[in-house]
Amino acid sequence: MTRMLTLAIASAALLLTGCGGDFDYGPTGTITGRLTMDGEPLPAGSSAVFMEPKAGYLAFGLTDAEGNYTVNTWNEGNMPIGSYRVMVHPPAPANDSETASAEEVMAHPEKYKARPIKTDIPKKYRETATSGLSFEIKKGENKIDIDIKK
């Protein structure tokens, strides 16, 4: 019994030690830019999603009314350098669940269903596999303007 308890404590300590502290991602860069379609800004709240497929890094930036975005990450805005695939998504559909209590949403899920997204963004841009958008993120600041076509 004592042996099992010691093993459990040692395992927990090792696990917690492994999860703590900073992880070295190597050189990093930040990403800002402008997201447009045929030269016109996409609606505020549209997103440019950056994904590095081998390591699985994923981050996104939401547009403002002029289409400008800044990618925010788990690492204070710093992305590990490398080749990223990009997809573009419309703003999230609005619903009233932000103002409702969890109990209200659970009791009446039909009332708080997300409304369908109406978008002019062609479907091909909404998947990294079909968007045709990829960018090399370099150390330091990266300005990436993305203009998709209808």
C-alpha cells in the first residue's frame, strides 16, 4: 500500500513539474494584417486562422470594421516560425446565450441555438486543405494582408 502511495505521489509530482514553466518554442514571430475579399474589408469579427499542420500550432485574429487583424496566441501573440496554412471564417453567429444563465440555456436549448451563418466567403477558404492560402512566418513582425476572391 505504501509503495502504491509513493508511486502515485511521485507520478503526480512528475506530471505537475512537466506541465509547469515556460516551453521553448524556438524563434517566434507576431502576425498582423488586413483581411479583405476583392479588396473590400470582410465584416468585423471575421477571422484569419493560422495552422501549422506538423506541430499542430493554431491561432487566429479577428477583424475590425476595416478588416485589420492581430493574431492572438497562447504565447502572448508569438507564433513559432514556420509554414502555416490559413483559412478564413465569417463572424460567429449571434445568439442570446451570452446574456442567459447556464440554467436557462440548458432548460431551453432550442431558444439559444446559434443562428445559421450567412456569408459571402466562398466555402473553399473555410478549410485549410482547400483555401490555397499558406504563409511563412518569420522571426519578428509579420504583416500578412490576405485578399480572397469571390
